[in-house]
Amino acid sequence: MPVDNEENEVVRQRKDKLLRLRSEEGYDPYVNETWDREITLEEIRSKFDYLEPEQEAKDNVIKTAGRVMTIRRQGKATFADLADETSRMQLYFQLNSVGEKEYDFLKKWVDTGDWIGIVGYPCRTRRGELTILVTEYKLLSKAIRPLPEKWHGLTDTEIRYRQRYMDLIANPDVREIFRKRSKIISSFRATLEAHGTLEVETPTLSVLAGGANARPFKTFHNALGLEMYMRIAVELYLKRLVVGMMGRVYEIGRNFRNEGIDTMHNPEFTMMEVYWPYCNYVDMMHLAEELIRNAAKAIGTLEIEWNGMKLDLAKPFKKITMREAVKEYAGVDFDSINSDEEARELAKTKGLGDELTGHESKFAILNLMFEAFCEEKLIEPTFLIGHPTEISPLSKRDPENPDYTHRFELFMFGKEVANAFSELNDPIDQRERFEDQAKKKAAGDDEAHVFDEDFINAIEAGLPPTGGMGIGMDRIVMFLTGARSIRDVILFPTMRPTK
């Protein structure tokens, strides 16, 4: 019998059992509204760890609850494994302890997957396993669908992502990843607030999708008769708040980009963006190191491993310019390239001809070569600086070399995790760069930055010198927990419908 048919048969049998439970026993397992759980399983483990084999703590009545994971029936005794959100523990039911009527109910009506409340006392078995000897119990909710271990296993990633509830039931390690995610985000908040940074909320819907070079999701507002966009970044709103004298501000929230899905990308993802007046991108470097180190400490260690690569976050982060990286890893010295045509010809010799349109500048080629030959080499935490102005429309120019900007991208394990600027606050320069981006968009570049006139108005009102940074929270969680895919750290990742 195919697995799906076998599972469907179990569901059918359990539905029939539920009907009989209601008709024969007059018991509805879904009407119980509360159960006064007084202690979790992890707290029981900690409190009664001192028990020796065959020792009981009869005077310590405990009241807890959880899901029945396994049942092993042995005549007048039944063993079960109970799990809650904190741990897993053996239960021991004796006919003499719970009474004949309740013991018969247990044998006849309680299945794996069911939620039960129990009263009992702790003991340790001869083999040394901490156990709860049950004196009372109550069926709180009945599971119709079988537990995942028995039927389709724990390794089918499609099922794991589509039915995350089953994944969480079957895999305590997955639950632990999401607990660590929460601790990481809480650590970010604590660090930012310790620096006097105010958490704010900005719109998810907007008539313009600005703040990044990305393709947006479109929607339509019926009442206004207006095409709108899901935000791709919160940058321009947060900088408006700095203009409005809100001081240091940050936001942790969802962004949406209508782009590909892979192990590093999900269309809906979480970003942290922060803006500090009177600071620059060097201040953001210090903040990035502090945020990431504190988050690593919050979940246990500064030594992390991802995809077979190990890092020690206690070490100072490295720093390299884009030109230095291309020279080191691609063998091309852009300081000696004098024309766009020369750069395009070099790109062809490096095997990048298929990615060229014939109109790229040498600065665009520099970025192309970095992405092709250097990015994956930046394993140790590394600040990449010296980005061309052409690809950094919101960043201040380097006054000593205006073709480049005061910007960094932070790389770990060969992947970008942060992007930061000394924010461009010259409204005339900003207008010119928006106009340049508008020309690129008109020429067919869907990811070119939109022209935002109101943002120009805002910085014309006066944006102080400001350092700003965005950090991809999902990737940080991936790297700090060792998760292989971004889908492993997003509770409900975007999936193609099965039908």
C-alpha cells in the first residue's frame, strides 16, 4: 500500500475512533478549555536531576502536559513518551495508580499524537531514566493525523517546508533553530537600544518601491484606484525620520523582492536597517561587529561552522577594497584600466562575454568581476569597501576619489550579510543619481532605483551626516545556527503550489 494511502487509512480509522469516543463514552476531547500546567518537562528534568536509580519523589506532586509521542502497552502497565516545547520524558501508567476505569480508557482511546494533561510524581527507573509515574491524566485534544516519524519520515524537505507543523513535531533540532532565531533578533534589539536607538515601523505598502535595486511585487489598492508596491527596503523612510529629528532609528521587518528562490533567497525576508545621525560607514562597521558578536554569544559561542567552514567571530573582521579583491582573485588591476572598452575586452577574456550588452562602464565591469571571481572567496568576515558610485546611488562619494563611495558590504562564508553607507545627504547629487537610475530603468533595467521626488524634498530639508546599514537577518541566523538553507530559518518559506 502506498504511504499516502496508508496514512489516509489511519486518518479514516482515527476519525471513526473519535466518533465512537463521543458516542460510547460521551467524551469530547475538544471541549477542554484549559489545563493548569504548573511545570514544563525541562523544569522537571532540572529540578529532579538528583534522583538516583529506583528512587522516587512521592511527596513532589507535579502537574504538566504535552503531546504523546510513543506508547508501549504491557498488560497492567503502559509506558509512553511525552513531549512539550522544552523536552521529552517517559510516562509510566500503572493500573493500580490511575484506577481500572482510567487505565481502560487509556488503552482504548489514547493514541500517539494526542495531547494529554497529567498529574504524578517523578522517579528514576532501574536503568536510570527520569520518569513521571502518573496518578491522574486527562485527554485534552485528539490527533487525527499520525505523527510524521511513522509515515513519511523527517528528511523530505518539500514536506518539511510545506507542513512546518509536522517538521516541528518530529524534529526538536528545528524547534531549537527557531528559538535561536528569536534570541538573535532579541540580541540585535538589545544592542541597538543600548546605543539609544529607537525602534520604529514604516509602511509595507508604498506608491514607490525604493531604497534598493530590486524588482518589486505589485498590488492594487481598490479604494484609491492606485497601483502600489510591497516594500523592497525601508531605507528611504528611515532617513526621512532622521530628517524629522527622530535621532537614531532602526526597524526589523519584512521586505519583499520579486526575484528568484534558492538556498540564499526567499521573496519574503527579514531585514534590520539602522540609521545614526552624526556618524558614517566606519561607525557602522563597528556596530556590525558588535551586533553579530553579541548575537553569537546570545546563542552560545563565537566559534561557528557553516557548510564545512569554520569561523572565529572573536577575531577582528577583515577589510578589502573591491579593486584589491579583483586584483587578488581575478588577476585584473583596475587602476591601470583607462577606458570602458578596455574593461569590456578584459571581461571577455575572463569568460564573461555572455553577460555583457556592450554598454557597460569599467565600474560596472569591476562589480561584475567581483561577483564572478571574488565574492565566494571572502570566507572570513570581511568588509568590502570602495564600491563604484555608479552602483551606489544612495551613498556618499569618497572625496579623494569621487568615482567611488564610502560604502561597505559585509561578507561571511562567501555571502553578503550587510550593506552600509555614509548616507548621501547632498540633494543635488542625489537628484543627479536618481536621474541616472531613471535612465537605466527606461533602458530596461527592472532593478534600477526609482526616482523618489519626496525623498529629494526630505533631504533638501536637511539630512545630517548619517551612517546607515541593513543586515539580512535570515542569513545571519543561517550562519550562526549552521542551517544549510534560508528555508531552514524561515518558518513558512515561499513554496510553489502543489496543484
